[in-house]
Amino acid sequence: MRRFSLSLAFFIFLVILIVLIRLIIYPPLPALATSLASPEIRFAIVLSLVTSTVSTAICVALAIPASYALARYNFPLKKLVNLVLTIPLALPPLVAGIALLIFFGTTAWGKALDSLGFAVVFTPLGIVVAEVFVNLPYMIRILKSSYAAINPRYENVAKTLGCTDTGAFLQVTLPLARPGLIAGTTITWAKSMGEFGAVLMLAGATTMRTETLPIALYLNLSTGDLDLAVAASVILILISLAALFVVEHFSDEAHVF
Amino acid sequence: MALHVESVAKTLGDFSLRDISFDVKTGEYFVILGPTGAGKTIVLETIAGIHAPDTGRICWDGEDITRSEPRARNIGVVYQDYMLFPHLTVEDNIGFGLRQWRIERSTIHTSVEEIANLLDIRNLLPRFPGTLSGGEQQRVALARALILKPRVLLLDEPMNALDTATRERMRKELSRIHRLTGTTVIQITHHFEDVFMLADRIAIMKNGTIVQVGEPSEVFWHPIDTFVAEFLGIGNLIKGVARRSGSLTKITAEGKVTILAASETEGPVVATLHAEDVIVSKAPFTSSARNCLPGTVIDLVPSRSTIKIIIDVGFPLVALLTRESCRELGISQNSNVYATFKASAVHVIPVNGE
């Protein structure tokens, strides 16, 4: 048993390593460098960084209070709210994307936003909207379990010592939820960097306009420009590794899943 | 009268407090006793303002504070697991309350040192709570509450998490702090031992309601019902039927044994008798004591310095002897002995449909 399971684990380890390394070394090194420096990839890097950072910031700002409500308070329809908040987790991003496209593209709501200058469909703004929609449930889930693990009596004591409800939250609960907050933010950001399906549906795949790294990978692959596609994926691999490192580092304290 | 709790009721999930009423005088050490799950902590949290009562009211010196926020009450809380903020040093934990009131840093520092000296924890100030022992954490939690000079200090099972030696020291410490600061204290515990040294008055809780309030000796000698008597560990609970007999009451217990009690109760009763009030002898014991029952020793249960002797006198009667007198009397299993006790040592509780 020991020998069998060990060799199987080692085999899987090798397969993953070989597949990834083969991808990175597919183009000769100078070609990879040239691709990474090309205007298209540079544009994709910047666009991905900006949209991911903005959408992560929005997720954090919404999840900090929302997940607190789910962790601490009882309210009518709490179970239903929890369930609906979990749906996007299980939904294929493509489906989430098309739902967003229908909502923003065909409803009065979407059109009103459009006329106000906030065009969402097939724009960089759409990238942010798609990323928030898909990743917010992750952020809420992680933060919620972080809060739930903190004894509410800390807040009770803080209140008897002179804190308002908000004061107790900001001075005690939020600092104690820090590991979960860091892990959640990192996962949300890394997932945003790699988000493809929902972005493709809502923001489209327009070269040098809504071209994030995954979209760049897809566009260049479909036009046969493998070197550029590989360049985009190399960056995505590095981002995944960095995120994994951060999460591993904090996962002892954070209740991530 | 300082704290006045009147007909407070509160439902939290499956649990509910019903008709909680008691008064605590200024400077008093008040202890709420009850088994785990009686709702003692919820009572404390309601006094502190964490839970708003569904009905009833809480007053301080005549002022209704039922709806005021915890921070406006100036009531300190120390939980049994201390709840020291793990991300702050001991110094910042103790100074936490003063910081909320925007007091100058240097003033806070001075106050923290002062209270730390009082509790002998000055050397702990730069450390984090995670590195402290249970006793140390408890003193830090006390300092954090006391620094605001609270009008009431609420202690939630303060001895529970401590080992026996530390517990003894803490009991003395609490007594000293209470004398020194004059703070009104309400402590909850399920440990009867905690009470005698500290409490001015006690309340007994059961299933979300208070069943008896009084001075410890009063409650101990005159438990209002069998629950209180059993909870307080009073040795003997004798079921029987009481009938007047002159100035006394004659109780017919199991096995047709009759005992005399100084009471006027009649009908079905439970009589309580403390094990230490039973005198054991080999020959009939002549004294003013009105009860002298012959019996056979069925069991001897040694505990620290005493031996609990269970005598079959028609029903099992528990007596307490020191190891020495047990040896001197030569009592062993199946010894024939006499159990003697005064009529005034028997406390009679009427049983109404219980």
C-alpha cells in the first residue's frame, strides 16, 4: 500500500511538473522574451493588473460587511441568502457571463447605465463587473468562516469597555480576521487575473481593448501565434505560484475552505 | 440599593430566562450559583447590556438602564476564558477601555502601571496574552475591567479554568481586590466552595430562573427545595410524611422510621439533614438530641480527611466522620451503630406535587 500510494503521488507530481515546464520551454528563451515585451502582451498585463486590482478592491469592500452579517446575525431568509450567494461558486463562469450579458445588454437597467456613460457590455468596465460577480462569493465565503471562528465575546468585552458596535468590529474582530482577509484577497485577485469565461461573454475579446492575459492567450492561440499565447500563460503560471505561496503562508491561521 | 433587576425575561434560541428578579447592594459581593446550562452567563450578559431583555427592567440607583448601550453602563465583565485581545500586548489590553474615551497616552500609561502594580502583573505589560498562564491572563482581564472603575464587576466562572492551587490564590486575590476597590461584584459559579469565603449573598439558578436568594448560611440551612439542597451538596434528603407532634413535627420516612424535626409543616415533605450534623456512636447516645436511630453500616466512602458513612436506619443515612474518630470507634462495614441528630438540624421542605 505504502509503495503503491507513494509512487502514484510521485507520478502525479511528475506529470504536473513536466506538463508545465514543457509549456514554458516551448518557445526558445529569446522568443519568449520578445513576446513578453510585445505591445499586445504588455497591454494585456496592464489591463489584467488594473481590472483585477479594482475588482478585488470592490470584492473586499463589499465582503467585509456582508460576510459579517452572514456570520453574526440571524435574519429572515438567511438560508436562502446563503444559498444564492453560493450559486456563482458552482456555476460555470460562461453561464455567469451570459447571464450578465443578458442583464446588462437587454434590460432597462443595463440601458440606463449605458446612457449614463457606464457601458458594461464589451468594455473594460465589463471585465471588472464580470470578475466581481464571479469572485465575490469566494471572498464572502472565506471571510465568513474567518469571522465565524472568532468568539463574539471579544466584541462583547470591547463594548463593555466603551466601544460602539462598529468600533468593536474595527478594533477587535477585523484585526483578528486578518489571516482570512489576506488569504481571501489573494485568492480573489489571482482568480480575477485568470478569469476567462465570464469576461469573454460580457466584455468580449477585442484585441487591445478588452484583452486581458487569458483573452490574449485565447486570441493568439486561435490566430496560431503560439509564442504570444505561451508568453501570456507563463505570466499566469507565475501569478498562480505567487498566490499559492501567499495562501499557504497564511492558511495555518486562516480557515480558507 | 444599587442594581435592581426586575422580572427580566429573555429568549435566545432554544434557551429562555424567566422572571429574573434580584437586588444587589452597593459594595456587595453577590454570587449566582447554578449548574451548567442554568443561564447564568446570559444573566450576566443581560446586566452588561449585551442582550436586551424581552420584558422586565434593569435599574441602577433608580435610573432605568434596560435599553442603554453596554458602553454607557460602566459595568465591567471578565469572562471565564478571559477574552484578552490576542493581537494586543498586555499593556494595550489593559489600556483598551481608556483609549476608547480618548484619554491622553501618558495618562493611560500611568493608569495602566498603577492597576498593574495593584494586581502584581507589571512585568507582563510588554507580553502578548498567548504567552501567559491562566492565572496571569485572569489578572490581566481583571485589570482591563477595573481600570475603568466600573460600578459593577461581573465575573463569569472566574475559577473554572484554573488549577486547584491557583484557584485558592485567586479566591484570596478576588477577596483582596473587592476589599481594596469596594467595587460591587456579581460572580457566577457552579462551585459551591467558591461561595463561603467571598459571598455576601447568593442566588441559586435553575433552568433559566432564580429559585432562591439569600445570605449563604440562610440558603445553606434553609434550602427552599430539593434542587437547591441537592445542588448545595447537603448530605441527606429524606422523603416522608410530616405530622404535628407537640411543638415538633414527626416525619414518617421510608421503612416506617420516624424522625423529629423543629418545624410546623405537615403533609408530604422532604427533610434535609447535613451529614456533619449526624453523630455516630456504638452505644445509644444520651443527649438532648431528639433523634437516635439504630442502624447498620452499609458503606464507607473515604474522601480527603473525612469518611462518609452510609448507615441503613430503614433508609440510607449519610454521616461524616474524621478518619481518626472512625478508627477510634472501630466502625467498619456491617457494624451496628446509632445515628444521633438534633430535631433543629432537620430542615423540612414541603413537597407540592414535585
